Amino acid sequence: MYNVTLFGIDMVINPVAFTLPIGENGWTIYWYGIIIAAGFALALVYGYLNAARLGLNIDRVLDVVLVATPVAILGARTYYVIFDGEPIESVAEFFGFNGSGISGLAIYGGVIGAVLSGFIMAKIRKVNILDLLDLASVAFLIGQGIGRWGNFFNQEAFGGPTGSSWWGMTSENVVYDFRIQGFEIDALAHPCFLYESIWCLTGAVVLHILSRKRKFSGETALMYCVWYGFGRSIIETMRTDSLMLGNAKVSFLLSLLLCLGAIAALILINKKIKTKAKQTEYVDMFKDEIAAEVNTEDIVEEVAEIEDTTENTEE
């Protein structure tokens, strides 16, 4: 149980949703897992409703999802373990089982795992990988936007002091973290989970609208990289629990590279499309001029034939 204050509203948060009477100690179901599952389900619904619009066969897409989902979970755990810095002494510990459920996941590891396994399955099931990534990009944002509320129930993924008298949150976890970080323990923390949730859900709406007018396959996926990478890089600077690579925040570096790389790719591809369009326009115009010349010659020949016929008749 956590005593939480968010935006001046006091509340009591229980990370446990309920316990099933299974086994000796029961089977504890956490809100974190329920919310992640809800985000995943909504992402699937979006994919189901929009697959045909992108020319994808939904049955083949589901085959890809069935393989990519467990690989994504494994990737999220592996990414976390690599950059967490804590030694892993057993297989059970690697998979995060501490007696109450799986813990320690990183979204970037999940996305990397999903994309790599999805690419392989897309090849096997003959699904256009770029169209699939366009569809998955909006679905990812929906899942991420909903899933971040699981961090709220676990009281994690918050940032440093806001410097505000009301904007922010506090709880036992915030106080504990601020004491370790050397911050004032009465200060309010940035609710980074909320920032990212709003950013992702807004992005899902924006990218869905833009995807209806996409110029090439893969465009929406690149826009996802720009949108999420930009927002995450900013939010990551506020967080106090970031995974580190030396003195650098791993997710900040990855987000920045993802954003800048996608911007560069979009600029180059759109420039190439415009160049090709101009070349096509020139060729079409040239064809029209040739056609006009051919038509003129035909008319001249027809007139000459009529004059010859007239002369023969007069004779």
C-alpha cells in the first residue's frame, strides 16, 4: 500500500489488484500486469481494425504477433539486466521471479525484441515488413501510453523535484529515493509516467491521422521514432531511476539517436520522392509534346491526301 499525493490529491494505492486462491500462498495479481495487458489488448484491437487499410492480412499479422510478444518480453528483461548493473546469479533471477511475479523490464528492449522477431516472422509469413512496422508503430504508442500507468501503481518511473508547490507527486518511494539522491524529502517529484503516457497517447492520434496520407511504406514507423525518441529523450533527463552506461543515461542516448536518425531518413527519402516526381513530370510532358507533334503530322498527311483526291476528281 502506498500513500500517494498527485496534483494535491491524496490517495491510497494498492499495487495488488486481487489474490486468487491457488496454491499454498495464493496467486497474487498486480495492477501493473493488468494495465500492461490492457494496453496490449487495445494495441491488438487497433491492429485488427487497421490492418486491411495498410494492405495487410490480419491472420498473418496475428501469426507474427504470437511469436513477437514473448520475444519482446524476453528482450525487455534482457535489456534491463544488461544495463541495470546488478549481478545475476541464477536463471530464475534473470527472468525476474522474486516470489511475487516478474520485475525489471525496459520498454526499449521490448521494442527491439518485437522488431527483430517480427522481421523474421514477417519473412516467413510473407508480410510486408514496412507496412507491418507502420501498423505496429501506432499500436506501440497505444500500448505504451496505457502501460505507463502500471508504473503509477508500482510507484516508480518518477523524476526529480518539480520545484512547484502543487504540480507533481509524492509517496513513500519518492521520499526514499529523494533521501538517497540528496534532494529535499518534502519536495514533489515529476510524474514522468504521466508525461510519457500523455505523450504516447497524443502521438497515437497524430500518427494515425498522418498514416492515412503516408507517402511510402515505413513512413509512419520513422515518424514513431521521431515522436517517441524526442519525447522520451526529454522525459529521461528528469528521471532519477534511469539505466546507466557509465555516466550517461542509456535511454536518453538511444532516444536521441533514434530521433535524429529517423529525421535524417525522412528528409532523404522525401527528397528522393520529390526528385523522382519531377523526373516523372518532365518525362510525361515530353511525351505530350511528342504526341502533339505526331498528331500534327497526321493532320498534315490527311489534308494532303484530301487535296490529292480533289485534284484527281477535277481531272
